[in-house]
Amino acid sequence: MILLSHTSVQGALAVAEAVRQRVEEAKLEHARSPVCPFVTISLGVATTIPARTSSTDLLVAAADQAVYEAKRNGRNRVIVYQGFVRETRRSEALALQES
């Protein structure tokens, strides 16, 4: 996990893509992988503007959802979470997709 403060989604995406490229360029051997002979990484990006009721669990869950989307779409890529995060009045966290 990489936490970036005061960073836009575009900035976070640029950092994630730079990390992905560096790992790919390192050509670290991954002999037992059925997917690729070299180590690659998939990253999920999620951003929020913090508030008193902000939930770090929601932010991590959103980034985790984006990682799994990246893996479903072929791995070795960066995906930005395409939703927004809010909390209900009972403080139950919900990740809601944008309409």
C-alpha cells in the first residue's frame, strides 16, 4: 500500500503507473508463474477527500476492488476505482458506484 497525501487521482495514477513500469522493467524471474516469466504487479488506485466521518476501511476496500478489477482485466496494469465512497447514518460503510 502506498499512501499519498495532497495528491489528485491523476497524480496517484502517475505514481502507480511508474511503480508498475519499474517492476516490469526489472525483469525479475518468475519461473513458476503460468501467466508471465517475469514478476509483474497490478495496482488499484482510490482517492478521497478526508472528513471527520471518513473511513480508512472504505478507502482500502475501494483500492482493493480496483486491484481485483486489474487482475480480471489481464494483470500488469493500474485501475482507478470508478466510484465514490460514503457512509450511512449508522456508520455502516458502503462503496457506491457512480450512476
